[in-house]
Amino acid sequence: MSIVLIAEQILNGLQLGVMLFLMAAGLTLIFGVMGLINLAHGSLYMIGAFACAGIASATGSFWLGLLAGLSAAAAAGAIVELAVIRRLYNRDHLDQVLATFALILVFSEGTRWVFGSFPLYLTPPEVLEGTVTLPGGIIYSRFRLAIIVAGLAVAGGLFLLIGKTLLGVRIRAGECDREMIAALGVNIGILYTLVFALGAGLAGLAGAMVGSIQSVQVGMGEPVLILAFVVIVIGGIGSVAGAFVGSILVGMADTLGRFLFPVFFGTFMDPSSAMSVGSALASMLIYLLMAAVLVFRPQGLFGHVGA
């Protein structure tokens, strides 16, 4: 096992981590500010991927597709918040779960009706095709590296938005005491719509970028949504910093587990059995990590006691 191969897997884990962060950051903002359990967040990821693939295919421009994916998901999020979610804020979590699960079905069938049941394939732009040689002789996909850089840039921008802008102050205030900021004259309805659209846009951006790595198909958002929920449990509900750290931990654990476990078991098992056992254990690893965090720090790594 070479150091270069391990470094490539670490980069793959980082790429998965930043993609999960785009999903988990929006999810944790929506829950933290609105107290809403949004099971349809994965559908917004799917909308971003399909919009990107559709526009890129029609125009021949990946960049227009990327913009369309982000815009379509953000617009869908704003419409959903105004039409459906706004009626759920004062309802219990069971009503929220049922309503957002219904939205998953609506989005899935609507997407199938518009785009059909067959997967779509998205080609990355020519400038990002091929590989690049990094220090140490690491040969890595240029497009995956671009996803890492873009994800880290978006993360940095989101931290600045939350920590340094007036909108960020209102978002943090709304997370702490929504009644007080409403009494101070902040339009809480507009704030909620903006937060929901922001979270939806981040999910759509993740779907649009990942669409060039895997096929774009109906239901692609649900497995990623499960990982995003794991991330916010590990990082702490309502914490963007926790979402970032949790995303990197989950991305690394999943990727390195799928790489190292089969290698380890391959030393005393036949290759096919080692691959099967190693993959099964790797799938369990992120949930074991979540369980360990819940045992020693139930509020999450960056959560607050009693939050």
C-alpha cells in the first residue's frame, strides 16, 4: 500500500466531506432557525442535479447548468417554504415529517414526469477534465479537486455570511429568540424564506457538482440526506462549524473505511470475501462514529448543552 494511494483516498474523503457540508449546512440552518425537520432536503439536491444536467445538455455549457441547478433549487425551496412549510412552524414534528415526506413523493414523481425514468449523465467542462499532478507525485482528478476548492470556498463564504453580515446576525438571533427579533421589527417571514432558499440552494449546488461524478437519477438525494443527518448529529444541531467538522469526519471515515478495511481483511481472507466484509464494516463505521459522539457528547461536538 503506497503513501500516494492513501493520499488520493484522503482527497476523495475530503471531496465527499465538502459535498456533505453543502447538504448539512442548509439542513442545520433550517432546523436551527426554524425548528423544522425537513425530509425533503434531499429532493432539493436532486432538483439541482437534474436542472444542471438538463440546462447543460440543452445549451452545451456546464457553467450555465451549474447556475441553473443552484437557482432552481433555491427557487424551489422558496416556493415550498411559502406554499407548504410556512403552515408547519407551529405544528409538532410528526406533522412536519409527514408533510416533508409527502414533498419527497411529489418531487420524485414530478421529476420523473419531466425528465423520464432513465438516468442522465453530465459531462464536466473541458477545462476540468483529466488529471492533475499534485506535490508528492499524487495524480488526482482535476474535477474532483475543483469540487474540493469550490466547496471550501462556499464554506468560507457561508462562515462570513453568518458571522459578519447583518443577515447573519438576524439568522443567529432568530435561532436564539425568534419572538424577540420579530418584536424588534425584523420580518420573520422573509427571514425564514431567505434561510430556506439559502439551504435549498446549497443542496442544489452540491447535486449539480456531484452530477458529473455519478449518474443523475430520481431518488439520488435520499442516501445523501441520511448522511447529512448523521453529520448534523455529530457536529451539533444548529451549528455551521459543527456541520463542517462533522462532514469532514464522515467523509473521511466512509472513504478510508471502504479503502482500508478490504485491504486489512485481504491479508487473511480471499479477495471477494475481504471486499464484502470490508465494505459492510465501512458502511457501519459512520454510524458507530455517530453513536460514540452521542455517548460522550449527546449535544454534538459543537452543540450547546440544553440546545
